[in-house]
Amino acid sequence: MDEQPMSARTAATQVAKVAAQPSGSTAGDAGTGFRVDPAQYAGAVGPVLSGSDQLGDLTRGLSAYMSGMNARVPWGNDDSGEKFADGEKGYLTYSGKVLEGLGNLPAALKYIADGLKVMAESYDNTEEGLSTGLTSMEAELPETALFHPDLALRDVAQGRPHQTGRP
């Protein structure tokens, strides 16, 4: 069976269709692909950073309040108060660990926001690069250039995307 020549645009469309098809999936399986909207990632950065700032403010306020309260020793200085507050399983140990954990959350949220920003930029850059690459390929190839999708896909699958069967 002879392959019909196709333009670079048609070939790119065919490759995109093949790439979008789920591989080896059956009804109900994952593998139906996914869509990414980089603007949604980028749009989430501000609110996550705002949440990080607000959580930082709340944590600092809570720490200040707890320091003042703990300094007054509301549990008392008697034996039962010391058992409550002191030691490895005492209130002061646990409250200190909770405040330390809360203090780490704003940095964790900032890290997430930074990751969202990088993801949005990466998707945009990848899309731009692929679009530019396909456009430049189309400009290089005459409309009648031979392109064999089966050979190109085989070479891509074998890690040789530069071998497309073109002279």
C-alpha cells in the first residue's frame, strides 16, 4: 500500500490526532488525555501568594498571643500545672511544635505559587516552541513534499525525531 504525499500542515495535524488518542485504554480507563490552560495556573499565583501572606500574619499574631498567654502561666505553678505544661508530652512542647508547623506553611504556599508560575510559563513556552517549530517546518517544506507519518512516528518513538524520511 503506497502512502500518499501530504503537506507538513496535514502531517502535523495527523501527528496531533495520533498523539491525542488514548493508548491502550478501554472504556473507563484513564488515558484520554488532558487539557491545560496556563492562564488558570498563572491566575492562581496571586491568590495563593495572598493566602501565604495572610497565613503568615495570622501565625505571627497567634505566636505573639500564645507567648503572652504562656508567660502568665495560666495552668499554675503547682504540681498538676507543671505536669500539664512541662515535659516531652506537655502543653508547651506540643504548642511549640504546632506554632512551628504553622510558621512553615506560608513558605510552603509560596513554594506552591512559584511552582504554579513555572508550570504556566513552561506550558506557554512549550506551546510557543512547538508552534514555532511546526510553522518553520511548514515554511521549509514545499506543499508537495513527501512525508510518511508512519516512518516519522516510528522514529519519534525510537528517540530519533530528526529522521523523518525527508532527504
